[in-house]
Amino acid sequence: MARRRYLIIFLMFVVIFINYMDRVNFAVSIPAIRQEFGFDLHQIGKIAFVWGLAYGVFNFPGGWIADRLGLRWGMVVALGWWSVFTIATPFAGSLAGWYAVRALMGAGEAPIWPYNAKTANSWAAPSERSTAYTWAGSGQYVGPAVGSLLAGWIVVRFGWQWSFILFGAAGLLVLPFWIVIVRDRPEQDRRLSAGEREIIGNRSTASESADWAGIRAVFFSRTGVGMLLIYLTFGYVLFTFLYWVPSYMFYTFHMSILKSAVWSSLGSVLGFAGFFLSGPFNDYLVRHFDRLTARRIGAALPMAIAACCVVLSLLTARSGAGQMTAILLGLVQLAMNTTVGAWAVSIIDISPNQASTGFVYGIFNGVLNVMGAFNSIILTSLASTYGFPLAFGSALAFMAVFLVSILFVIDRASYTSLVERAQNARASIPAAPR
């Protein structure tokens, strides 16, 4: 089949799309859940924190498990796991039950981004990695865009419980397609043409093991420290704008649940556009600048624009302009997601070999999501005391650290050394037999 690699990448997009639909229904359902169970905003924040902490912590072993189980069957386990616990959510009952079911759901979702990194690493040509990663990852925003509207309608029409049941069932329906179509590596796919195999770069990892010396070199370098700071700060920014906009609209501007969902879906649409464009934009920069300069431009310029939009949103919120505030928050998501093709794909660039990609990415992504978990506690505390506009304004401090990290902490010498080490390791792997 011509361009079969695009089918694999599309299926990865579908899985991420469903994953983020399963997440956003909680954000949309918060007013209804609070009304039924009597939870205050702090308790809602703790429920979100428990999910985020489990998701973040299980990223650390999740990347290693992704390397061990492989792309095909590892994703079957993960997708099946979180879909079942999504369906189980309406039956949680008590606050303790909510903690348990959300933690188990978060643990199952943890490997999703290590698997996306493995998909881009294994199924995309080196010159296509940013595009493959971000196009599949754009499901992170298509899911909430569709999910916010659909969940809002389901909550109003049938009750909040059905949004969890139906969204979880959608994940189970995808499993047979994944099993039939996806393989761990190109050389295992007999339907892949010789021409496309050549484009991808037919390299086998069957006899390759994790390069622990190379992994240590990543984490004990200035580049590794800078990347950890980037993931840490982006985690706070991401969770702020991805999950809390419906509550911002509902409690600050007194919009209905459905109207809050509609305006928050605008941010998801714009976030999708940023994520989708991020890959081609950053691949273009790599073709015209040296790799580190390209990554710096691709990360710093859009994030600076995002920070400007946050400042403007504080002014519009102060004047009571809810719709303009929602538009500016959407533009933040557009700009901040344009950065992803720069810093996220850098992990693939510096991972010492293909067998280490899931583990290395899992560590970095775990840091991002642990910070995302604490975002739930920090943001709800700030919102309860100062209101949602100033709570969202706290993202500016994290954006500033992000910019310092990409521009000044990551140095050219360590970055170049890690990239060259990774390239040499990949070049030394013999081609698989055809």
C-alpha cells in the first residue's frame, strides 16, 4: 500500500483524539458533578490532581513499558485499560471512589505520548518526524474540540454519566482496527512497499537494547536540564489552557454549561491548528537553519506571542468581555502549540538510540504531567482566592522560565554532542532483510 506509514500515523491520531475526548468530558461535566455530589472547587481540584499525578507518575515506567511491549500490543493494553475506567467513572459514588477511578484511568493513559514518539521514530523518515509527531498529536486538540461540544450536549440532554460511558465505548471500538493494521516496526509489515521502506529508512531495532550510558549523558547535560525545565513549565501552561477554560467561562462570565463548552471548543480548534502547523513549520526551520537555531526559533517566537495574548486576556476579563477573553485564550493555545514541533521532537533527536526513545520520552513527559497534576491544586486555589483571570495569569511566570530555558540553558556544545551520538547509533544498526 502506497504511503502506508500515513495510515499508521492517522491511527495514532485517532487514539490520541479519543484519549483527549475521554479527558475533556470531566472538565465539561464539573458543574453537573458538583451539583450531584456537593463537591466544592477544592475537592474538584483534588480529583483532577489525583488523575494528573497518576498519569504523570506512570509516564516514568510507561515509557519503559512502551519499549518492552512494543507499539502494537502495548497500545492495546493502554487503550483498553483507560476506556474501561472511563466507562466506570459514573459508578465511582463517593469522593474516595472518584479518587480511585480517576487514578486508574490516568495510569492507563500514561504511555500515550511515549507511543506517539515511538510512532514518529519508527514510521516516519527523519525529515518527517516533526510533522508525523505533531499531526498525530493534533488529536490532543481535535478531541477536546469535538468532545467539548459533544459532552456538553450529552450532559444537557442525557446526563453527565452518559458522556463517560459513550466516550469510553468509542475507545473499545478502535481496538480491532489497531490490532489488524499496526505493527511495531516497518520491517514487520508485509504490506509495506519497498519504496516506502526505503523512504522511512529500513532500520531494525530487534537486536538493539537501551543505551544506558547514552541515557545518563542526556540527563546529566545542560541540554537535558534545559529540556526538563521546558517540559516542567509547559506542563503547567498546557493544563491551564486545555482543561480549565470551561470553568473559567462558567464561573467568571456566568455562561451556561453548553455555552462554556462552545467557547472552550474554540480554543481546542485553534490549539489543533497550532499543533498541526507546528510540524511543517519546524521541519521548514530545520531545512533552513542549523538544528539548534531552528529549535530555538520554533519554540521561543510562538511562546512569546502566547504570553502577549495572556496579558491581553487579563485586560478583557477585567472589562467583562467574555467572548473576547475566550478568543484570546484560544490564540494562546494556537501560539503555544506551534512550539511543540521544536522542543518535543528534540527528545527524538537526542535519544541515544531507538530502543531508548520510549524510556527517555517517558521521563520527560512524566515531568510535564506531574507538574500538570499540581496545576490542578495551584490553579483551583488561586481561582478560589483571586478568581480565574488571575489564576490563568500565573501561566506567565512559567512561560518566562520556558523562554529562558530554550534560549539560554540549552547550550550548543551539549546539544550537538547528543544529536551526533544519536545519529551515529542509528547509522550503526544494520538494515533489516527484505
